[in-house]
Amino acid sequence: MAQSDTVTRILDTAEVLFAERGFAETSLRNITSKARVNLAAVNYHFGSKKALIQAVFARYLDPFSERFHSALDALEARYEGRDIPLEVLLETMATTVLEVPAERNSLKVFMRLLGLAYSQAQGHLRRYIQHEYGDVFSRFTELVRRATPDLPDAERFWRLHFMLGTVIFTLSGLDALRDIAEKDYHQQVSVRDLVRRLRPVVVAAMNAPLPDEKDMEPHADTVAH
Amino acid sequence: MAQSDTVTRILDTAEVLFAERGFAETSLRNITSKARVNLAAVNYHFGSKKALIQAVFARYLDPFSERFHSALDALEARYEGRDIPLEVLLETMATTVLEVPAERNSLKVFMRLLGLAYSQAQGHLRRYIQHEYGDVFSRFTELVRRATPDLPDAERFWRLHFMLGTVIFTLSGLDALRDIAEKDYHQQVSVRDLVRRLRPVVVAAMNAPLPDEKDMEPHADTVAH
DNA sequence: GATTGTTTAAAACATCCGTTTTCATGGAGA
DNA sequence: TCTCCATGAAAACGGATGTTTTAAACAATC
């Protein structure tokens, strides 16, 4: 067998099974038998199951991080210090996200993995991702901050995560939603179609009026310093 | 020990552990030892682990379904056949959702369980919920349909699920987001505060302009020049 | 007061798990 | 050629899991 073909086969199989059933529900025997490699190969090449999981993420996030940095470089160069409009930033991120897994035609897998990482138990994966790729996201959120100067920092933080939830939930649960949608409306749903529907919703959500102050909670206000 | 106190203790412990670590990662020995109950008690009272999981859901969804039906009854009576405004419908659902787990102070647990059910592997839980509580949701979506007559059916379907994703993702990942938010902004975040922030975002998202028809085609050029 | 349903304790069952080990084969580079 | 490394097959390790069983207590009801 060719050099390290085994590594690729393990990763290809593992990411699909992880996305389908989660990490704990996927055994190394599941992976190695479906990938037709030796059981010991995982521990030989990756060291442990946990390291395998991180390698699966790295294979998506490394190229994403690199491309997104480049895309932001290009944007900043084009706008020459002027603020980049929110729509352009969101569009750029969407494009990059769609580009990366396109080669393996597995955006759904990518999104399910992200959702799993977020909802993971002790969050050791979230910490790994934050530590490894935090700078790209910081750079992005800083640009979003300049694009929405009227939005209080806390409000922007929450709305970005609201929209992150929308995207991850929708694209990671794509199969389930597709089932329901096609049963109810007899229509095909493509990822591009979904992204098209998402765009105005996300923009409108980010630009929504600020919440009413009057039903603010009466607890001791924490003064920022 | 009092009659069936064991059942309650099992359910109380199981829902917390399930929400924290997922179903597969929570063993019956975890549950029974933390609940200070005999290991065999789960199989004695519920029959199997799968039945336990469904019982955990039923304890939330039974009262929710009943209260939500009542709330919708009251709304329909008050509006006497006139369409109920979207804001009122959303507010009613939010109120009911907040009411149910309030007694146990565990909205987060409720939301995490819902999120787990959605993202579950083979979706046997989703099917169980759909089969058991589908009528309430159908009733709600029908009222939403009348409240948004200008929205195409497919568009409304997707936007409702977009917002479902927002709410489930936010409230189920509350601890993680709270960590980040408090580290970045040194502010306390309560559930009521989050719901207050969610309201205008959800309304704006539902009322967003329809997606552009022009980038419906094979592939639109994405990034602005 | 006997019966019935709960609860506990303890042990065992058969599986499955992640990981390690041993032995053998073959290819690649020094 | 010899050495290193990847791969394979097979087995075993220790441990955890869901489930079942047996035994003995306890409480409530008829």
C-alpha cells in the first residue's frame, strides 16, 4: 500500500463516522474496519483517539484558516483602511467556508464537526480549536466590529453567535431538515439554495433594532472598566 | 424510601448528566451512583436505557405540550379568528418554554436535550418526539403561517428552523458562551437577558426581505469585485 | 397478617471499548 | 545489502458498559 495511504483512509472514514454519530459513539473498530486498515494503525499513526479527532479537525481548519487569512488580506488591501461593509465580510466568510470542504464535497460533515466541537462535553476540543485557530476569528470579529460601529460590543458578540448557531444548526442538521422539507413541500434543497436564503436573514438579524431597555433585568449592573 | 422516590431521583440525575455529556457518554452506573440508587433500578423501572431517555424528554414535553395548547387556546379565543401577530406568537412560545423548566431552574438542560435530540445519530429520538408531540408544533406553525401571509411557505419553513437553530444553539451552549462573554466583556449574562436580546433579532430575521432571485442560478459570483 | 410492589446489595453475564503487544511481510532509502 | 518504516494479522490486556439474576429487606394495601 502506498505511503501513508492508511492515514488518509483513516481520516476520510473517521470524519464521516464522527459527523454521523459523534465521537463517543464511534469506535476505533468502526473506523478501522470500514476503512479496511488494521486496528492498531490508529494508535500507531495518531497515538490516541483524541489525537485522531484533533487531526480530523486540523485537516479542515488548516486550509480554512490559511484561505480566510488570504481573503481578509485581499479585502483589507482593496478597501485601503476604509471599513469593509458587513455584507462583504459575511459573503467572504461564506465563500471561504464553502470553498474548503468543496473538494471532498462534505460541507455537511464540516458543519457537523463544528457543532460537535461546540457542544462537546468538557470542551477540550473547543479549547484546542481556540488555541490553534483563535487568531483568525479574532481578526474577523475585529473587522465586523468596524463594520457595525453603532452596535454595542456585547450586542454584536451575541448576534454573531446567534447567527453562528443558525448556520451550524441548519447545515449540520441538513439531512434531517431536508427530510422534513421535502416531505412537506416536495422541493429539492441544495446547500447553495440554503446559503441564498440565509443571506438576507443574517443581515437583517445583525441590523435588527436594539432590544428594548425597559425589560432589562433589574440586577446589579456590572460596570465595565 | 418513599414510593417511587427512586424514579424521580433517577430522572433528576439522568437529565443533568445527559445534558452535560450526551447520552452515549453517560452510563447507567454514572446515573445510579450519583443518584444513590441501585444499578438495577433503571432497568426495573424503565426497562432500558433508551426508555429512560424518552422518559426524561416526556417529563419536559408533556407539561410543555399541555401548557402550550392552553396558551394557544387562550390566544385564539382572544383574537376571535383574526390573525395573531407574529410577535405575540413568538412571545407566547418563549413564555411557555421559560415556564416549564422554571420549577427545576433548568432551561439550559431542556435546551441541551432538545439540541441533542435534533443532532442525534439515527434520529430515533427525533422520530419519537415528532410522533408524540408533533400536533402542537403543527398547530403553532399553522398560526405562524397566518401571521406571515406574504412569506412563501418554503421561506417560512426555513426561517423558523433558522431561528430554532439560533435559540437551541445559544441556550444549549449557554455555559460555553457565558465563559467567552464574561472573559471578553466582564459582564454577567442571564437567560432573561439573552431572551431580551433574542427577541428583536428573531423578529427581524423572520421579516427579512426575500432572497434575491437573481443568484438563484447555478452559481452566482460571490465575492464583490 | 399475607400479599404485592419497591428498593437495595452484590454478583455475574456477555460485549464492547481503547490500547498494547508480538510476529511477519514488504517496500524505500542509506 | 541492510536498515528503517509502514502495514498487516491476531491476540490479549484491563476496564467499562447494558443487562440480568438472586437474595434480602421494607412499605403499603387488601
